[in-house]
Amino acid sequence: MKFDWKIKTAIALVVLIAAGVYGYQYYQGQQKAKKAAAVETTPVVRMNLKSTVSATGTIKPVNSVEVSSKVTARIKDVLVKENDTVTAGQTVATLDATDYMEKRNQAQYKVANTKAKYERAQYLYSIGADTQEQLEDAKMNYDTAVSSLAESQSNMNEMTIVAPMSGVVVGEPQTPGTMAVQGTSNPTVIMRIADMSSKQILAKIDETDIGSVKVGQPATFTVDSFNGKTFTARVSKISQTDTSNSWNINTSSSSSSSSSSSASVIYYYVTLDVDDPDNMLLPAMTARVEINTAEKSDALVVPLSTLKTDAKGSYVIVKNEDGTQENRYVSTGIYSDEYVEILDGLSEGEQVVSTYVAKSADSAKKNSSNRGGPPPM
């Protein structure tokens, strides 16, 4: 009987050990399955990658001119209207010449009068009746009159306004009866003429992106007027100064305005030549531009959301075949809106973690219990 009891005890012990081992293995399997199910992964793949810079700009004609008068006079006739096509040298408007004609007539009379006096002074000087000084005064008066007549005649020539370039009249011209005021700072614009066969986009690029923009890069853009249609363009010029010239301390009006400017975002103007063979685009339309700054075929990529950084550099979390995870540091290439090129550190087909794994409630509770409580009252 004593021998049977020992056998039964040994068998029970073996069963208990086997059950324990099985239970432990089952628990470990469940934990691994739970951990594996807690994360989502995405494979490292190859694809064609394109890097772009986005910007907003305004469409304008490459060549345009504001037609104004060199003299102040009232507009008599306007011979063209909006959207008319004109050629260089064509008469587009005339000014009222009444006042200038009177001044020219007076100048002509003065020339005739001073010329007669000068000729008389020459004769009297030749016979010794006038002095050298009298002759010189008569000559000066005559020359002054001739100069005034030339000025009056020049003003009369300005009564006819001609187109300085070939193009299209953009916008409504001024109406007859309007006073056309001359000036260099704020003259009256009689009309605007633009060559609509060639257009550009003047875009503003953020300083963080301007370094990747180069002359000659292709671009696409859209405008609100033509939904679903994409136009093409090409970078033709990059401004060497920011839009507000904030680097030039001589243009700063005060220290407060300078500090305010330094805190704001810096932009640079970029000019793009537009392809518009059907002449669909109009000046001042808003263009939403995508400049193609880099492009690579068959690039090794991962989603941008999987890339992380720390003090050592950029890394991704790789899930190995056995379910374990590791931080893998990588070298990156070009970026798109959704993907980043991997130059080194990963191989095609590897799985990278694409979701954030929250700590379990037990772990969070344990960590919380390790923190110090509030100071004693």
C-alpha cells in the first residue's frame, strides 16, 4: 500500500508539472499573439517617388505697359476699347491741344520778334552803333525763344497717344473728358496694354522650401476657374532677396518693426513661365502650384508616418519574423507628401511598425504607483 501511494504521488506530480509547463507555454503564446495583434505593420516597398513644393501665386502677362501722357491735358478721344488688339505705334487716344496750340503760336511770334531784333543788333554792331554786350543779349533772347518754340512743338506732338507695344487692351480705358495728369510717381493711366500670348506666375515660396527650388524645374498648377484642369509651367527665375527685403537694415523703420519682421515667416518670389496655348488664363488669377523638385524611379520607401527621430538620427521600428521589434536607424533621401526614400538601413519586404502601441493598464498603474505622491501636509 505504501508503494502504491508513492506511485500515485509521483504521477500526480508529473501531471502537475506538465500542466504547469503547458499553461506557461499557452500564456506565453497568448501574450505574443496579443502583442502581435496590438501593432500594425507595413512592408518596405519600391515605387516611383516624386518630391514637390507647394505654393500659391498670381498669373500675370510677361510684357505689359501702362499708357500715360507726358503732358497734362484733357483726353479728347479714346480710339480703342477693352479687349481690342493694338499694334505698336497705333494711335489709341488724342488729347485736347487747345492750350498747347496757343502756347505754340505765342512761341512762334516770339521767335520771329527776337530774330528781327537779333538781326538788327548784328547790323548795328557791324557799324559800331551797338556794343558787344547788346549783341550777345539779342542772341540770347533769340536762342531762348527758339528753345521755347521747340518745347511747345514737342508738347503738341504729345497730343497723340500711341501704343508703345503690340498687345490687347486690358480693362476699360479712361473716358474722353478725363484730365490726364503727367508725372513720374502717380500719373493718370489712360489704358493698359498687355501681350497675352505669354504669361507667368509670381509665386511666394517659404524659406524652408526655397533651397530645393531650381531654375528649369517643371511644375503643374490649377486655377479655380477651370476645375479638374491642370496646367504646366517651368521655373524661370528665383529672387535673391525675400519679399520684404528684411535683411537690409537700411530699410528698417524701427527696431520694433524689425523684431516683428524677424519673427514672421520669410518668403521668396519665384517666377514660372506658363504654358497656355489656348489662352485660357487671365491676369490676376490665383494659381495653386506644385513644383517638381526631385524624382526617382524604383525607390525603396516607407510611409512618412513610420519615420521617427531622436538625438541619434532617423529610425523606424522593424518587426522581425519572430515577432520581436527593434529600432533601426536609416539614411533618408527625397520626401513626398506620404512617403520617404530609404537609402540605407532597410531591405525590401521588411515589416515596419506603423501604429503606436499604448501601454497596458497594469503597466500604466505600476508606473503611476512608482511616482511620488503629493508632499505631506
